[in-house]
Amino acid sequence: MINKKRAASGLAAVLAAAGLGLLLGGCGNGSDNGKVQIEMVHYKPEAVKAFEEMEKKFNETHDDIELKISSPKDAMTVLKTRFIKEDAPDIIGIGGDVNFSNFVDSDMLADISDFEGLSSIKQAYLDIDKNLEFIPMDGVYAVPYVANAAGILYNREMFEENNWEIPTTWDEFITLLDTIQASGQQPLYFGFKDTWTCLAPWNAMACDLAPADVCQQVNRGETTFAEEYRELSEKIIQLLPYAQADPYAYSYNDACTAFARGESAMYCIGSYAVPQILSVNPEMDIDSFVFPANDNADEQLLNSGVDLQFSVMKDCENKEAAYEVLNFLLEDETVQIYLNDQNAVPCKEGSFTLPSMLDGMKEYIEAGKMVDYQDHYYPAEMSVDALIQTYLMEGDTDAFLENFDVQWIRYNRDLIRKVQDYEAKHGSN
């Protein structure tokens, strides 16, 4: 059973950080037809068609288990309401971010170390999940399912017409930007009116310019953001002269539309934007490359995080049946259903058909040369996206970095105390 004292203390953080209560009631109850019913609730309503197909296939091929998948539009509110009613699903589908960190910390998820399907998951994604734990925990608490990738999307037709080559270093990237601009064409387009889009180039560049575990290092008192984020901060602001005038007046949708219409050669965003872009221009030939933020191509890493993973609730009464569902979800054919629907990256090892817009990133995906999004460690209350937007508008690097450290302590005070208490007792790993 759940450690009630720990769950109670962690629940406040879950509710505050995500607006999402997790679910403590009974799970895996029998259905009217005598089958064991396994219910899954996930936070990806945009993938409802894929999940409907998965649910149908599972129920057609299993006589003793009935799978029910819910795809609410506002999963956070729905799950919070169900928590209040102590009405838990058996499996939840969530992202690999600070919400997951809070769930693990609150002791609400089952340890699924004995699930054999974990052996098929790429180690890089298992490591990403492990790094999301506030303090080291024994066990495994999610099955990474699909990821997304972020860097630079580019108009392949424009590149071929102009004989532009894909840059592999920061200097080459700046040279390319200068070349495109000198030709009278627009190199970049930003939708910084939506503050969250400021995180796209920030995260992608951070892969090469900051330690992947910088947030944990800061929490342990080993370094500061002022030290680790300086080069990142100085370089991201260098991108602005190559974008459209006043990027803060244009939204994410505006940027996707402009890129789709050929108004810029490149777009600093993740693969998740491709469906929106193609809805404007279905014939657009899009490819991508890893953001070359440093001058050592061999050390560059792909910005890729777990976009969807499945966790079994700790109070689930039919863990064996839940595992059967997870096994089905990990079948190659089932994974491909999701990849085709959402242009996603599989977390599972295997030969899958990836969308053509990921051609330039396949090498990194296959080799596991990837690290997580920095913002997956940021508390929502800190509004780091807004901090970055303000910095880009004002341009004071020293003030930005000093404020970043101040705000981090403000919004992570309790976590920092917990981490440092743990380190004092156990030592660093």
C-alpha cells in the first residue's frame, strides 16, 4: 500500500505543479462480462484515434481482459476530480517531466522493475526517466513509450534550390544564417508571443552547452545557473537578428504558418510541430537536424525527451493484467500505429518506420545520443519560459542569470532541502 504520510506531503506538490491529483482508489475491477477490466487514462487527446485503434485491437485479441482507454481533453482536471472521488485507473499515460517526478516522489506509482518489457526500451530513455527522480529511488516507475525530438526543422526544397549545406558546428550555423540573410531570404522564424516557444531553442542548444543534470547539480549546491547557463544565454540571443522583426508579436500558430508558406528557411522547434505545419501545407518537404550549438560536431546531442510513458498505479489490484496491456502496447505493430499517427520517435529498440522529417536525426536516435529537455526539470510556477522571453527582449545576460538562480531557490526551496538532506545521509552517487 501507499505510504500515506509520504503521499500526503507529495500530493500538494503534484496538485500545485500539475493541477493534477493522482489516484488512490481501487483498480482493475471486474466488468459485467466477467473479464478483468483494465482502465487507462492518458493526457494525449490529440492521439485519440490511435488509442481507439489500440483499444479495439486489444479487446479483439484478449478473451479474459477488457481494456478501456480514456482520452479526456482536459486530463489534468479529470484526473484531479477522480482523485477526490478515490476512483483510480489502473494505468496512466503521462509525459516524462516534473509531473512524473512529483508522482514518483509521492509514492503513488508501482515499481515495475519486474516487467520484462523494459528490456526492449532504449537505455537512453530509461536513463532520462531515472534522472527525473528528485532523489534516487529503487525501482522503475514507467515504461517510456514514445519521444519527440527538437532541433531545427528546415525547408528541404529551399536548401536544395540554394545549395545550402547542413551545418555541423556553431560557426557553420552562423555562416549559414548570414548566407541566407544575404540572399534576401529569411533564415529563422519565431513565435515568441507564446512564451513556451522560447524554450524550443533554449532546450535544443542546452544539450551541447550545459550539463544534462545541471538542475540536480544546483540542488546539491555544486554549481549555479549563472555559471552553467552563461554560454547558452549568450548564444540564444545571437539568433534574434536572423528572425523576423518583433518575434514577440507572433504566436506558435503564426510561426508554423509562416514556415509552411516558405517565409523562412528554418524553424527552431520540435517534431511535435510538424502536424500543424503540414495542416497548412501538406506538400511541404520538411527535414531536420540537431541544433549545432558548439564547435565539436562529435560531442553534439539530440534534444529528445519522453513524450508519453505508461505507469501502473501502486494500488492496482491486477498488476498481471496491467502488464498484459503494457506488453500489447509494446508490440511493434502497436507502436507503429502511434508513430504513424503522431510523427513520434519510438522509445523501444527495433526497426520502425520513422517520418521523413526525422531523416537528419536518425543517426542520433539509433545511437541513443540524446539528452532530455532542460525544462522537464523546471517547476511550472517558476515560469522559466517567461523569464527567457523577458531576457530576449531586454538582453541583460548578467541580470537574467542572477534572477534565474534567485527564482530557482524561491520555487525549489523544499526540494533543495530534501536533496541536500539526502546527500548528507547517503552521499552523492
